[in-house]
Amino acid sequence: MNQQLTTFYIGKDLYGIEVMRVQEVTGSLNTIPVPLAPQFVKGLINLRGQIATSLGLRELFGLPAEQIKNDASVVCKLDGNLISLCVDSIGDVMEVQESQFETAPEIIPGGVKRFLKGIYKIDGALLSLIDLERLSLELSNNSDQKESKSINN
Amino acid sequence: GEMMKTRMQPIGNVLNKFHRVVRDLWQELRKNIAITISGAETELDKSLLEAIKDPLTHIVRNSCDHGVELPQVRKNSGKAEQGTIAIRSYHEGGQVVIEIADDGKGLNKDVLLQKALEKNLISKEQSAQMTEKEIFNLIFAPGFSTASQITNVSGRGVGMDVVRTNIEKIGGTVDLLSQDGRGTTIRLKIPLTLAIVPALIVSCGDGTFAIPQVKLAELVRVDQSSQENRIEYLQGAPVYRLRGKILPLIDLNSVLGHAHQDAAVRPITNIAVLNAETYSFGLIVDSIQDTADIVVKPLSRLLKSLHVYSGATILGDGSVALILDVQGIAKVARVRNEANAPEKTTVGATDQNSNHHRTEFQDFLLVHLQSPTKHAIILSYVHRLEEFKRSDIEISAKRRVVRYRGAILPLISANELLQYPQDPQSVKDTVSVVVVEKAGHLYGVEVDTILDTLSTTADTDTTLATENGIIGNLNTGQELIVVIDPFQIIEAAVPTRPKLTPVSGEKPLIAKATGPALTGAGLTPKRILLVEDMAFFRKLVTGVLEGAGYQVVSASDGLEACQILDSENGAFDLIISDIEMPRMNGFQFATAIRAHAKYKHLPMLALSSRADKSYLQQGLKAGFNSYLEKMQPPLLLNSIEDVLSLSLGGKSA
């Protein structure tokens, strides 16, 4: 079955979320910082009277911070809360096929891999499908990745 | 909810006025309409009630005007000449639901689409792709009116879009169901956790924050150059003499981690004197802005778990302000001034002698059973609250059930299980049911009345927990409350073989202190590291384990557990861990342990109130040897024995 994905870029990598799960795509919004929140929480946004929590996907994935301005946000509803995912830029809405799908290979860094359902091998690019359920689970468990790594040392 | 308990009023205060509204409309519209109202006793915050009054009136008038047909039209289509509008109100899963149903002509999709196209609200392409629900929702679009003539009754530009805007403004939702020719039902959901509260708006650093007025005692402005009216220091901690009493001070800037000037060097300091549950403190802020009635919007769990914010709100200028959790800030700043405590009214019992510095709150749902004492269920156990008509209850193989969301919900009477005599007088037409999820299945625990929620620091005394289904007693300082365990009650009524775990749960309960704790390794008791974020459960499980002769060390999350393991050199026989915890959850913790060179062989048992299949699998994958549902002491002790003997066997082999 074909499926439509809202796509966006973080750095050079292309990511996607099922179109039906995306409430809207917006430009940059005025963000009110939340003191003490984990680094990937950019703050709160007034989205026409509703409050959305803005998350930096770059920070959440543990990717290096770039000088690129996060110009765009993808707004989804997770467990009844509005979540605005900050991304570098928005791509097209793409149609993908089941036959193009593959689970995420081991080579992807764990910080990113755990948020991915898998990869669509489309013409000219690899598209990583975000696992929103996983995102939601991680967020409600308030995971702080830095701290969880410390025991291995 | 600290904000919730204020000013609750029955919704009937608004609904009952509609009898008159509808009667008046009879004349004007020449329609014959009966109105029925049920659930008028459902309570809602006064300010929310005020906010829904106009939208509700509009909906009712709309139903009379556009919904119910003229008597002759009804007769011709084979309906009774008298139309009905039924308003129902009830609690459902932390929300108040208000349904307004008419048996009128319903919405016609083609007519709606036609209108929307005419008014350029949608394009032709869009119209072809719209679902039924989307089409019905067109009536909420700005500038939409389905009546071919705008009437006096519900017209004049105020459309359903205003209704929706107003309901959404208070955090509610509007839903619409309709059947062509059969009628329309509009369903409003008003969240209980949202409220309009008067608040003080302050600024601190770059941010703007709101403090609920109920927590505010007074504002003090301190001039540091004066001799009497100034901030003093006690062992480095700032205090202020408020009418001869020492008031501890907390600088909001330092709580929030802002770089800031010390209060002592500022010429003028603003202090908001706040009442935490058991004591007062002064919160130093940069400036006082204003007072305002704010709409409390919930925060995601992630931000709630910071314990500093209770919500967020949108201010008049459209900017977002965080609402401060006064209790939480006090906790975070770890200020306690015991000397002030006796003066304050306490909701949670204060344990003056205990020296644990972490006061933790546990939320309970309070219910009435056939007993003079209130009963409580741990709120996080509650899946939903439902009310069923007694006539909807069916019998399946001696068990009472209701059909619920496409499945069968077994009903279990808490009174029956706890052997409380049922007074036949008390049987009502509706039954209140606490829906609990146990091992992936839903069960309904029947109670007499659902009363309220309670957030308390009071400890649960388990000494009287001899009866099956009872966890213990809660002494709130004002009254005694019996804490019941819905899982045990369900297990007693619907026994399940514990298929969840590879261990057997059928052995008899091990007698106290003679159990496996002392066997095997001779006379040294086995040491267990218990990882659990909620103090309530920490205490409870520790009690069960120590009762069986184990030695227990506890940690409040995975990270603390790691520190304990390091400091004690991993000298434990077993780790029991909760799953949902702050900082480092159970899955991460287990993964970390299994990856650790020294600790990876330690047996681990997961203990969680979420024990559905996916959690179970994830738990086993992360490295737990076994996964158990919370609060089944016999099963817990048996599993410990099994896991320990397994690991012993493994070592000797």
C-alpha cells in the first residue's frame, strides 16, 4: 500500500512522518524558553491559542548543533499534547511504497535509530521514517540520554 | 489538582434554564419541543460553567431552530409531532461531557457541501475528498450558516464557529454526530484539569510566570537600605522577618538556574509570600506585573516532571507564560520551615519527625463504597471513569458485563469483594465504574460514587492491610481513608494464571521471615536493590520484602540506582525496578546494567503497573529476567524466589 509522508531535512538527511499524523507545517514561531527543561526542549509556542511544546530534533537525535537556523516546524499531536518538531527545512510530500521499505540498519547512530521506524529507499534519496510512538514513549519517560550513558563508563 | 477543588458547582445551574428557553421558542417557532436533562448534578468549576453558558444556549437554540422540524413536517416523515432535545452531562475520564441531542432532521451532507462551495469555504477538489466528519464540521467554519433564512432565533452572524472558538478557549472540544433525517448530537468535552484561575503575573530573568492567587498570601517590597525592613541571612540562607516570624526566601532566579544578582545587593526586592501545603515561604521575583484571570493549559508530562511548573497559559498579548507549581518549587528549593507548620491548615499530614527531605505527593481517586469511610484508588491505576445504565448490564456466564468500546467489560463490585453489606436502598439506575487496565485487558470496578481526587503526602499505613484488596490506610490529618488495590480486587474476582512471566505464581504465599530470604546463602539475608520513583510504592514494596526477610536498599530512579551499585560495589543479590521513572527509566537502566562488565549478571525483576504485552517484551529485551505487575505481593515473593534460584543454579553450573 502506498503511503504519503510529510518530509523534512535535518542537515543533508531526509526524514518523513505519515501525512495523517501531521497537524500542520509552519515557519519559525516565537518560542518561550522553559528553564530547567532538557536541552532538546526549545520552549513553548502559542499555536493559535493552543500551547505546543517545541522540540529540536537535532538536539533530540544527539546531532551536532549547526549554524543553520531552524526555519520550519512540523506540528503533530502526541498523546493529546501538541508537539512542534524543529527541523532545518521542509521537503515535499512524498508517496512511498511498501516495497521500498527496510528496517533501519545498524550503522545509524543509536541516538537517531531508536526514533526511526525504518528507511524508504526512494529514487535519489534515503528517507528515514520517524517513529512517533517511540518519540512519545521516550518523552513521557523523560529520558536524559546523557545521564543514561554515564553508567557505561 | 490544587486548582481543581475550587468553586465546584452543579451544571444544572445552567442546564435547568433551558426548559424556559425552549418553552419560549415554542411560540416563536411554532414547534412542539420537549427537553430532557440528565446529569444536572455533574459538577464543574464555576468559571468554566460561566464560560460554557452562552455556547450551550446557542447550541440549544440552534437545535430548536434548525434541527427540530415543524410538527407537520415531522408527521409527514413518520415522526412524533413533538420533537425532543435531550441534554446529558456526565464525567468521563477526567472530563465533563455535555451532549445535546435532537431528533430533528439532521445534517444533509450535500446541502452542507453546496453551501460551503457557494461561500468559497472549500474548493471543488477538497469537497470530493472530504470525509463525513469533515463535512459535518463545516458548520463550525467561520461564516457558515445552513438555514436558508437567517432567523431571529439563532442567526445574526453569531455562528457555530463562535461556539467552537469559545469552547476551545477554555481547552474544550466540540464534536458533532448526525444522521440525515434522524437528528444531530453535539458533544462538548470540557477538561476538568483546565480551569480559569486568578493569578499574579511576575517576571524573572527573560521570562514571565503566573502564580495562582490561591497560593498567594501577600506581596512584600523590601528596601535593602533600611534597617528593619530587609533581607537577612541564616547560615547563608536568605530569610525575611515578616511580622516577627522568620520567613524563608527562595529566589526564583536561582530555582530556574538564571544568572542573577543576589538579593542582598539589590536595592529593592519583590517578594511574593506563598503558601505551600504545610508552610509559607517568600518567592523573590524580579518584578510584579499584573493580576489576571488565566486559562490553565496542561503541560506535557516531560515538562511536568520538572516539578516546577503546573501548567502554561496564554497572556493577553499572545505570549506564553509558565504557571509556577508553588509546592514543587518549595520542594525543589528544599525549604522547610517546620516552625511555621502548625499555623497552617494541612491537607497532607505532616510527619514532623521524619527526616526524609523529599516530600512526595501521591494522587488518589476518592470513592464511596458501602462504608462510612472513604476509599481511595491510586490515580495512576485508573484508566477511565465511566457511568453505565443498570439496564445496560448483561450477564455472561454468571459474570456481569457491559459492552464497552467494541469489547466486553467485566464488572466487579468492590463492595462484594470487600464483603461490605449492600444496602438495597442504595441501588441506583446508573452504576459508577472505575475502569482499570490489568495485563492489557480492561476491567470495571464498580463503586457507589466517585467523589474527588486527592493529592497528599500522607503515608499509607499498611499494618491493617490484612484484608484482600486493601493496601492500607491513609491518614490525611482530617480523616482516615482506606486505600484499595483494584488489581487484587480484579484478581480475586477474575483469577488469571500469571502468563505474564516465565515464573510460576501458583505456590502458596511464603510465611513471613522463614522464606527464601535466609535460605540458600546461609544466615545472611539476601540484599535487594529496589528502584522505584514513587515514595508510596517504595515504602509498600520495601514493607513486603522486609516482611519476608530480605534486606532492601532503595533508589528513586535508574541513575540513583547506578550510583548505589557503584558505591556498594554491586553487592546485591537482586534488582527490582519500576519502568516509568524520571531521569533514567527501567528499560534504560536494565540496558545499562546488562552492558556493564561487573553488574551484567545481576538478576533483574521489572515491577510496573503497565504490564501489557509490548512493555513485557521490551522489558525482557532490555534485560529483565522477569516482568511483574505491580502490587501482587504473593506473586512478587514467588518470583523473587524463582529468579534467585535460577541465578544460583546458573552460577553453580
